[in-house]
Amino acid sequence: HGGSARGRLTVTRAAGWLRNFAAWALGIPPAGDYDLLLEVIPHGVGQRWVRHFDNYTLTTVQTEWRGLLIERKGLASLGFELIIRGETLLFKPRRAWVLVVPAPLWLSPCIEAENWANEAGGWRVRVVFRVPLLGQVAKYEGSVAPS
């Protein structure tokens, strides 16, 4: 159906120009504290997630395929297994594609996310971005609540 949420997130990036370039290529805004507006919009059989970090926007399309949450940005897609561990929802990468061609996970960017409820009626979120050979290039975390 769609909806929206607002929150406050802190973005961190790893040191080094190559890691910063990789974070930029993944659509991660520069390091800093941001007011977030998340818009979830119906899109075909899935949803378009538009994350506004102040003046920076990160847009992905999410669908379901064979029990995986598929998140696509540009030509690349990642398939996540959703796991509930205690009070936390974990997003674990299980598949990757470039265009429609399967790619080995060890050659693909790795995005791991976790969400858990907070006392304010929203949720805490932590998303970590890694790329092959460089390791962690960025992370964002903070609190979000439906608006």
C-alpha cells in the first residue's frame, strides 16, 4: 500500500578515497547526521523505497522472489533472507545479480541490515555496506517512526 516514515540517521564512511568512491557508487550520502524521510510507493508487484537523507536520495525497488526479498538499484540486485532473531529482524544477503546474470556473493557488494522496535513506537535501524577487497565502506544507523 505504501506509506512514509521519518527519522534521524547517522552515516559513517570508512577512510580512504577508494572506499569513499565505493560508498558514493552505492548511493550512500557523505558522513554526517541526517533527517530521513522514507517514502514507500507501490511499484508493479513490489515497492519503490525512496530514502531522502536531507538533500541526498537513495532509491531502490523491492520485490519478492522464491522467499527472498530482492532489492534492486540500477543494474544490480541483491536477494536477502529475512531472519527473526529475538526482537531483531535481520536482512542476510543470499543471492546477487548484475542485470539478470547471477553473480557470486564474494564478488558482490554486501549489505547487511537489522531492525528492531524502539520504545517510541518506531524502530532502530543499522545498515552496513561492504565491497569485495575493500571491506566496510559505509554504515548508517538511527531511529525511524511511521509518519
